Amino acid sequence: MARLLLVKSDVYELGEIIGQGAYGCVFKSRNVATNETVAIKRMSMLRTREGLPPSVIREAALLKRIGKVGSDNLICLKEVFSEQSSVDQQNIYFIFEYVEQDLERYLKIHNLLHIDQIRNFTQQLLTAVSVLHSHSIFHRDIKPQNILITNSGILKLADFGLAREYHEHKVFTTVVVTMWYRAPEILLSSPYCTSADMWSVGCILGEMALGRPLFSAKSETRQLRRIIHLMGLPIETDWPQDSHIGRQAFENCRQPIITLERLVRFPDSCAFDLLRSLLSFNQSLRPTANRALDHQFFRRTDHTSCTVTWSSEDIAEAAAAVPNLDAYIDGDLTTNNDGDQRIENSCSRHDPIDSSYYYQLWSSPDDEQHMLTINSHMSSAAGDVPQSPIDILSWWPDSP
């Protein structure tokens, strides 16, 4: 029998699980009265005297701000509800509009996308990021699983569990973002800013053309080497000066067996120019979302002069290069175990994340020094955070 969830005057029927992770799970659900299909994200956590975890309040507040913008390219939060499931346990429900699939599934079904579809999806994704950044919101976890695609082709950026508000001149140090879409400065434990979102967009752009992730590795060292093998070793001035890992640690990287240009076979040279700029190793050289939207890849109405023709041999070379590149990097690492282990140890000493991160307020001394200033409502002192059950959205004050 399907479980019914009462939220104010509405009744929802919880259906199949369509997503699951450290945060909890997402159900495809139905509003019994209106028959509207929605997605309900349920998070189960311990009940404390402080009430709801600040991370939950923060996510709800950001989603409320996003909802007021009214962008078609950002997921719409309909309701937030909390219930006490037992004496010491509580469930938090986020009710969203339902979207049929994410980009990861879409790419598996459609494999390589046509350049016009890549252009369309990239433009929509950049529009979403532009709206967020213009409202001082940093997503910090852009990846195919968090990019939803409706049956009518509308792209919506979702999952704001790691998103943060930011202020000018503030930088971040806590390691976030799924590793395959993580910018070099984050991998190098260096302070970072909103340009890390732009790196992730570049990874998505390349993945839509390649049909698989551009930089897929099993550790931070391999991830960095994968980037350097495809992009080339950056010049000294492009290496983060405050990184605990020096450029010399990667000077033994051999010449790549295939370059990014020959791996990602765009039929439009403008697309590759945009990709290269988004994947600049130096974060200060990456374009903003607004600037990227003004790129010739989107502005041109006639792309004839940008057309690049690849032979069947070229395409076959690119297809064969991916598994060869995997083996090449793994083989290269077997001869550098000591140096790579030192790099891994250096990375792991700086702000590791565990599963409890999703339900805790940032508290490291380094964050207090470098991170954005969280609104005073984020204090976890008793009485300063709403007690459950409560409608978080009605509690949170309107943002300026």
C-alpha cells in the first residue's frame, strides 16, 4: 500500500524512489487532490533540542530565494515540511516540481548529442548559473545528476544542498563538488570562488560531446594528472600560488597520448574555444556565466565558417583514446607511487568531507577565516533555529 503524506491541506502519495544518496531519498509522488506529479526529497535525521539542522534551513532559504527569481532553468521548490517520525528521529520533506530525467540518464539514452542540442543545453545551464551568481549564490556541485531535463527539453539545475550565499572578496576553502567536476584549485586545496562553477560547466560541455566524463579518475592525484595530461602542464604563473602542492610535483607527467582538441571532436570551432576558456587552469581566466553567454558559440546565427569536418579515422582515434588514456594514467602512476602518495596525503589533510557534512553547519577555523559570512539566522543556538514541525519557508525572513 502506498504511503500517504499530509502536508497542510494537501495529501501526497509517495511512489517509487527515483533518487538516493547521503542526504536521504527522492520519491516520485502524486498530489491526491490535483493529481499533479511531484518529486519529494525526504531526509531523516536525529531530533535535537536545537531543532532543525542549520544546513536544512540554509538549503530551504536558498531555494526560496531562487523561487522568487522565477527562472525556468532552476528547479522549483513547492513546499517544505517536517514531521517527527519517532521520539528521537525526524523527517524533513522538500516538495519539488517533477522533472522526468537527469542529464546523466539523458546522455546514456541519446549517447552523443548533436551540436545544436549541445549549444541549447549549455546555454540553458549557463543561464541558470548566471541567475544564481547574480543573486550571490554559488552552487558548488554542478554535475549531470544535478541537471534535470524535461520531456520538452527544458534544462533545470537542481540540488542546492551544497550551495552557499557569498559576498564579494570572499573565497572558499572547504573541499566540495563531485571529484570528476572539481576545479584544479579545489583539488590542490587552494582557496576558490564562483569560477569553480564555471569549470564544472566546462566539464559538462565536454561530456555532452564526448559521451562520457572528460576527467574521470579514482583519486585526487589521478584527477589532477588526467587534467594535466589532456590540457598540458600549466605555466608557473597559472598554478595556484597558495597551494600546498607545487607545480614541480607534476613535472614528470609525460606528453599526452591525445590532446583535448583531438579527444573532443566538436564540429564547431566556436564550441571548442568556449570549452578551452571554461577549462582554464587559472581560475581568474575563466569567463563569468554572463560573459560565456555572450560567446560566439551562442551569438552566431550562421556557423558555416566555424564548421570543422572530422574523418571517420579521426572519430575512431578519439573513441579508442579514452580507454587507452585510462590505462596510460594508471600505468604512469605505478612508477610514481611515492610522489603521488605525498600529494594524496597533502590533499587529505585539508578539509575532508564525510557524510555528516550534509547535516552540519561549517565550523572549521579555516572556514571562519576565509568563507562567506552566513546570515545570523544560521546560528544553532536554541531558540534561533525553528523547532520542528514547522513550515521553514514561512519562518525564514524575506531576503533583501
